[in-house]
Amino acid sequence: AAPAQAFARARQSFRSNLFPAYTETGTFSPNVPFSYPSTAMIRTALLLSALLLLSCASPHAQLGRRIDRILATTDARVGVAVIAPDGECLVRCDTMLPMLSVFKFPAAVALLDKTARERTPLTTPVRIGPEWLDRNTYSPLRDSLPATGGTLTLTDLLRYSISQSDNIACDILLELAGGPAGVDAYLRSRGIDGIRIVASERTMHLATENQRLNTARPAAVCAL
């Protein structure tokens, strides 16, 4: 109610300043000389009207326009999906796009689901042998271990994979979750059809084109 009353007062003040002969009853007073508004007044009125229309636009529409302005300056195919607090999904270019390291997220979610179903504590130790410690990949985990390997908990592996985008940690979690097929099956079981997981980090490192094997629609990632 308060904003409505404030707007009504502002509107009346604006009318009084723009048309001095205009009264609160909505009629023109015969005792006040009438004069047409100046060009400056008209410009002010148009500016206020534009600002009022802009303020009435929904937050979704405003965000959509901001995204569109950014995309218009980008010489690339960019997929965007945003879930608003009310659950509405704002999407641009919702097509299958390469996931690259983003696939580590569904791999971790699938592993967490499996541990929850099997009641496996995240403090469970996992032995990491030297066969995992590839030298031609990014892995802070590998750099923290001796050449013979070591033991880390599931929590440690999740932290390395998600927080530091560790490729070896991701592949270990992926294997524990049932491999790419296991993660893909998990996503289907949750009704998410717009994500396709077919390759591990090790597979993606075998050839440059393999980096585009795991794909997803932006809206599907938001749904997950």
C-alpha cells in the first residue's frame, strides 16, 4: 500500500508541476492561467514514463536482456541456463554442448547417490595405486602423493575433483560410481535426458576430439 500511495502523491505532484491549472479533482481550475508544457517538461515526462516501464519489467526479463546483450558481443555459440528462485528456468541456446570438465559434477553426484543408497561413509579410505598416477594430466592429487601412491578418503577425492578439477580424482570417483555408463544410467533414472556421459578423463586425453564426447544441454545441467 505504501508504494502505491507514494506513487499517487508523486503522480499528483508531477501533474501539478506540469499543468499548474490541474487540480486534485482531476479538473482544471479556472483561476489558474493555463499554459502548454515546455519542451523540457515534455522530455521529463517521456523520461519518467520510460523509467516507469523499465521498473515494471520482471526480473526475469531484465536478466534475459542482460544475457542477450552479452551474447550479442560474443562470436561463439554459448549456452546459458539460469534457474530463478521461483523455479522458472531462463535458457539461451539449449542444445547439446561439450561439457569438458563440467562432467565432473554429475560424476560426483552419481557417486554421492550410490554412497547414500549403500550407506557408505564418505570417510571410507580409497587406495590409489601407481597405475592411477598419470603424468600427462592435471592432478594436484598426484602431486601430493609419492610415486607408489597412497590412501585418501572419498571426501578427499570429492574435494580434489570438484574444488580443484583434479582429473585423476575424477576418474577414480567415476570408476567407483560405475564408470561413464553407470553415471549415464543414474542421470536417466533421475529423469534427466539432456546429459550424455560416455568418456573418462583418461579417454578424453587420448585424442583432442575426445574432449567433446561428453555433452549436455544447459537446462539439463540446471535440472541436475
